Amino acid sequence: MLRMLSVCVLVAVTAGLVGAQEPVAPPAAAADDWMPTEIKNLTVLPKDMGPADVMRIMRAWNEALKVDCVFCHVGTVGKPLSTFDFASDNKPRKETSRVMLRAVMDMNEKFKTIESDEPPSVMCSTCHKRSRHVDADLPPAEPKPAAQQ
């Protein structure tokens, strides 16, 4: 139950932030309105999660990282989603995203223990900022006024 609640919070926060940011055209493959009848090979998301909820999460991740489904799943860009092998684990990025989702869920659970008016929360876009790459470098420091040097 706690895991499902964590995923629901993740979905709500992801959807809220993706919608709150500047609109971006969805990746070509994500525009396909195909919906699977069943979801196979869920290892982090709840196994009983329905296709519509899983697709909503996947599309939010497409937008958060500005990638197409083929970034993590076996398929061909421009081909219908019905031709993809979403259950396949042949792409290492799929496991990377699972590790990252577990980390996000873990951090958000730990943040719940902080007593604050505005408890922090983390989602994919916290670091990715609509890019599949995370910029690990800090922005340049602002120059100090001459009196402080």
C-alpha cells in the first residue's frame, strides 16, 4: 500500500511539474495513441498498475527527459508503438531508469520525515530539466563585489 501511495505521489508530482513547465512538442513516438491491453515486466512500478497509468507515467518521462520511447525500450523511431517490445530488458537504459526511479521513491520517502511547511520532493525533472543528460557541473559563481575581495 505504501509503495502504491509513493507511486501515486510520483505520478501526481511528475504530471504537475511537466504540465507547469513551458510546453514542448511531444516526441514523435509518444504521439501514437496506441494502448497495450496488459503491462508486462513491471519491476518497480506496482505490478497491478493499469496500462493507462503506466502510459501516463512513461509519457511524462518522455517529456521530462525529452526522449522517445526507444531511449529505454526496444523499437524503431517512427514505427507504431504496437511494434515495440516494451517487456524486453535488452536496453541497459531501462535498468538505469529503474534504479533512478527507486532512488526518487526512496528520497521522497525520506523527505517525509522532515518537519517543514514545504517538504522537499524529487522527480526526474529535478535534475534532468528536459534533458536526458544531467549537468553535473555547478553554474559559474557570481563575481563578488570589489569590497569583499
